[in-house]
Amino acid sequence: MRELPAWQITEAIQQLCVDANRVLPSDLEALVKQRSVEEPDQMAQSILCDLCRNLDAAREMGIPICQDTGMAVVFAEVGQELHIQGDFETAVNEGVRRGYVEGLLRCSVVKDPIRRGNTEDNTPAILHTRLVPGDKLTLTVAPKGFGSENMSRLKMFTPAAKEEDIIGFVRETVTLAGSNPCPPVVLGVGIGGDFELAAYLAKKALCRSVSQRNPDPYYADLEQRMLTAVNETQVGPQGFGGETTALAVNVETYPTHTAGLPVAVNVGCHVTRHKTVVL
């Protein structure tokens, strides 16, 4: 049994919060820059170039790539042969607190969903924990801004739904969102499971590399068809039109009940942030 002190988790989370908010994953940044060259619409190309300059400036100046530094979503894969010395959830939230307060990141979490009241340190985090084989701890921090989160949707399809219905739902989600999620977007699509698992799968999909397609060729093809359909909407960068409405679509699936077909779309903005460390 391997021992891991809780303070190491706190320090790791603290750094992940800061790093994820300042530097975009390299493959996603490369996509933005690629589209800034390939986009045929002049206005859209100009906007994409502005987004590229923003990413460069954030890196050079050590500041967040977006003013909305998000709610901290933490995915933790805990090895079954690992013993954490201390309270795990407390360690995670302390890391978020330090990352946001000491890292001078905007704190946006409120104490109560209706009565509000800022917690002033961006805690608590949204924590998803899963037991896995081994003695390692894998931590992923995904700061999620709510300009895009608010545009996300879930639909409980019946098994009679066709591929075209699901693709249409994804396309409709982006069309209804318009400029609100700061396109070009990244879409996480969860298919299967039940009501809450479909949404979890969609959020998890946003943490997958945009250069990595679904390992199942069927769903890899579906990802591409969804991407094509979304880009045909001509919403474009920041909603001003153009061929670059989405940069990537990532699909994650899970077995479901014979009577159901849940589909969730988690919308991510052009700065869909996440960073991972293994302890």
C-alpha cells in the first residue's frame, strides 16, 4: 500500500488551477491557429487571429486566457492500492482555494444556488472520483466558465431515435446557443447511461484531447459528422458568421436501458481548459 500525504494533493490542485487557466492545451491552441489560417470568411479569420493573440498574451504575461476562470471541475482517478493520509475532499478544496486566491483568479462560486452569496475562494469544487487499479492518483482540473455551460442541454431520446436525430440535436444546441458560448466551441457529447451519467460523460468528453478521436470507428465517424453539421450552421467565431463554429466534437458512450437513449451536450468555449497530473 502506497502512502500519499494530503498536502501533496493540495499543492497539485493549486498548480493545476493556475496552469489550466493560463495556458490552453497545445492541441486545442493549434486548432485555433490552424483555423485562423484556413477560415475563408474575412471577418471570421480576423476574429480567430484576435483569439490567437489573446492566447499568446496570456502566456507571455502570466494571466488567465479568459476573465471567467470558471468553476473548478476535478476528475480524480484513485488507485485502489493508494492510501491518502488525510481528508481527500478537504485537500482538493484547499488546493482550489489557494489556486484561485493566491493565483489571483476570479472567484465565481456562490454559497447557495438561489440565495447566492460569493464564497470568495471559488470553493467548493465539483469533484468526480473513481477507483481504478494501481497505486497512483490522476488529477484533472477543468475550469468551466458558465457562458458556455449555460448553453448545454440534455435530452432523453427514445430508442426509436436515428443517428440523424442525435446529430440534429447537437446542431440545434449550437444554433440556439449562438454567440453566447464564445464560439468556436468544443462539444462534449455523452450518449447512454441514464439521466445523470449522460451529462457526466459529456463533461468528461471535454477533457479528452481534441486530437484524439473516439477509439470506436463508428463513433469516430459520428464525431466528424456532428462537427460538419455544426459548422454548416455558419454561426462562426463569436457569432459573426463563418465556417468555424466548432473546433472539435468528442463523443463518450456507456451502455443504457433498452427503453432509453439519453444524449447530453456539454458546450465548451474556444478556451476549453483542462490539465492533468499523476501523483
